[in-house]
Amino acid sequence: MSASRAALENGAALSPDSLEAVVRLANVALDEAAMLSAAGRKDEAGKILSTAEAKVAPFFGDRNPGWAARLTRARLLAALGREAEAAALLSDGGSREGAGPAPVLSHDLTVGSLVMAF
């Protein structure tokens, strides 16, 4: 998992304007952090998540990334304990890929459900 993350970090460094590369990196970071946390390595998991969030955050300043990118960042924020920011990101009415409105979160898909056991 860490080898995959390292390869994606290199790709993201080569293409710093590629939201797709950074979102792929963030998703791998989320998976790796979950495994590290389950193994009791919570500090290491937190560092990986913080690094991934720092790489994703600039894409949200003056841009409106698609729904998939917004959901990935919301998962990162929630995993870092920043649930209010995650909720705001999901409810701010930004557009998502494809037609139609953003999906309505069901009762069992809340920001709390995005938080991993960190």
C-alpha cells in the first residue's frame, strides 16, 4: 500500500495541476491510513491523511471540483476529525459530474459514517 502511495505521490508531483492524480493519491492514503490505524499506528495514519489533505486542499480554493473529488476530500476531512468542514463541503451545492442534482444523503450515509476509527 505504501509503495502504491509513493508511486501516486510521484505522479502527483509530476502533474501538480492534475486533480485526478491527487484524488487517486488521497483514496490510496485513506485506505493505507485505515490499515495503519487498525494496526494501532494512529500517528502514522494521521500524518498520511494530513499530507493527502494538504495536496487536495488547493484544488478547492477557487475551483469547483466534481462530486467524486468533493466526496474524497470530505472523507479525508472526516478522518482527520474535521467533520464540520466535511459536512459543509458536501452540502455547499457544488456541481458534480454528469447531469442532475447532488445526491441526497440517506439517514445511514452521514458525515459520521465517513469517519474512520482513528
